[in-house]
Amino acid sequence: MIVKPADRTGNVQEYYFSQKLAQIDRMRREGSDVINLGIGSPDQPPSENTISELIEQAQKATTHGYQNYSGIPALRKAFSDWYKKYFHVNLNPDNEILLLMGSKEGIMHISMAFVNHGDEVLVPDPGYPSYSSVTNLVGGIVRKYDLDEKNSWLPDLEAIEQSDLSRVKLMWVNYPNMPTGVKGSMKLFEKLVTFSQKHKILLCNDNPYSFILNKEYFSLLAVDGAKEIALELNSLSKSHNMAGWRIGMVAGHSEYIKNVLKVKSNMDSGMFLAMQMAAVEALNNPESWYESVNSVYIRRRKIVEEIMELLKCRYDKSQVGLFVWGRISEDIPDCESYVEDILMKIHVFITPGFIFGKNGERHIRISLCATEEKLNEAKYRIKSLL
Ligand SMILES: Cc1ncc(COP(=O)(O)O)c(C=O)c1O
């Protein structure tokens, strides 16, 4: 290679799933029928009215130009109404909501907008890997904080306060939590807001899982005074079966949103109007739509729990979200090779917990984004292994 990549690429690795999906593709091309229970990409469709609106709008000659950088007013209003209805949060659609291409994009934009070189960022362990990799990319310093099963996978704020927090600029939280499936609570959010006010840390809740196998919708922004110190990301990827559409949002104080827009408006030029109009339809789905999606996940989760039991994993039945998280048996020496062995021998891919940090090392995560037929087939293959 003649040209050296930028130094920052040395601080990150290719995303684990990017490599793993390439391996699975290779195995499939070579004839293996791999069942992928790794990734949380919903396989059910968006609501019918969402799709018909997309088609109708795409057929118009007038929908194909550049769009407003923050999202069309109708979509910001739909997000605001959705937050009011389900999370009891008032958001001004004019300046407290910014449309994003998924919440993942928001992790980068928020970090670019608020983290200076050398600033510290509190990142959960276990946690979604992008919080750390993006912090590294923007020149911040990752400070992992433990989520421990003994503390119900909640942050121990007193323990975090034992160390010097004077250089911490940003803290990532994610409730309902991925990968542990812990729901969180308003009490937790109140404590987090008090903590971040005290230490002047921008608190960001990444909240894409509220609607999956969960009926209590909590938002960090529902805490009194939260907007002064906090942002929340949300997304249609999981809640509306629209992961490939790349539609999400960040909400919070208009001054924070303005700064995120400064970054984002230099990176893209708005989102296809037909998709935005269709997203308005999705956000207006009746509550019964979420129930019908969840009725499928309830049946799938039962099979995944049976798989967890066959694998002798310990897991909590009250988990919410798109996955089941379980602790592997103590007599398995190493989780990564255990999972690799399962993939190679019976062609079932399960996510090893180490990719979420050291506190995930003895765990696996199984996705509910596969049909009952596939899950039963995976269960059958796992039985053959025992
Ligand atoms: C915790 C968490 N945050 C963000 C994302 C990304 O979601 P989006 O599709 O909205 O970018 C995921 C997706 O797996 C996730 O698990």
C-alpha cells in the first residue's frame, strides 16, 4: 500500500459483525446452511401503510431532491407526538429533535460535537461496541464503567464517583440495555441525571429497544431538568422493523441539537423524502401494531430460552429487547472458542459476549430475529451436539 491510512484507523478495528457476516457469507457460498442468530436485524416487515406511503411518494416526480438537514417538519412532529404519547416527554419539533440515519450515526455525531481530543468518555462494559470505537476515532479516551450482574447490570454511580471525573465530558447509557436485556427505570434515570448534573457530564441514553417485549416506555428526557444535561437517541430500526431504512433521531435541548446539526449538516444532505413521509406513517401505527410484532417475538423467545437451557446457560426471564443474554456454564473454558465450535460443527452462529467488553466474557447473546422454523432447526442441531 503506497498511502498510509490516518493514524486514527489504528485506534479501531473493523466492526466484529462486519467480519463475521463476511465469514458466514463465505460459508454459505461453500454450501453450508448457516443459521445466523447473531445480529438484531428485524426480519418482520414494517406496517403496510408505511410501505404503501413509501411507494406512493417515490412515484412522484417531486420527492427526489435534497431535503431539509434536520428532517422534514412532519417527521419531527411525528417523533414529537410519539414521545408525548409513549414516553410522556414534550419535545419541540422545531428545535429539540434532529433526524438521524439510525441511532448509530448519532453516536458519531454527538461525539464529534462534544468530545475534544483527550476528553474522557464513560462507556458501559458490557456495552454496544460503537461507544468505544467512536470515542477512539474522535481522539477521546474511553473510561469503561462496569455493569455487573450482581448489581442487576446497572451502573454503580458511587463506585464511578470514587475516581477523578474532572476530565469526563460524556457518558453513554443504554436502557433498555443491550446486551443484558435489563429494562431500566425512571428511578435509574433520575439518579443518572443528578450524577451528570453534579459532574457536568453530558449524559446520552441510546434508546432503540423500548418497544420490543416491553410495555413500560422510559425516556431519560422525562426526568425533570434532564434536557439541560442529557440527550436521547431513538430509532425506527427495531421498534418499526426498519433497520435497513436507517431512520432515527436525537432529542434534547435546542442548543445541544444545534451543535450536533453543525457536524451532521457537513456530512450528509438530508434523507429521501419518500422515506421520511413513510416514517411518519410508521410512527402513527396504533399500539396494537407493536403488540402484533411482539406476539411473534414472544413465541420465538420461548424457543430461544429452550436453546439457552440446552446449552446450560443461566439467564433472566424478565429481559426485554431483541435478544436473550445468558451466562455459559462454568465448565466451558472459553466462550469465544465455544461459539466458534458451534458455528463450525452445526452452522449456528451465536454472538459471544466478549465483543461487548470484559464483563460479557462468560456470556452469549441469541437474537430473536429468526423465524420459529429456523430457531427450532437451531435447537435441533444443538441437541445433536450434546
Ligand atoms: C445499543 C444499540 N444502539 C444502537 C444501535 C444501532 O441502531 P440503528 O439501527 O438505529 O443505528 C444498535 C443496533 O444494534 C444497538 O444495539
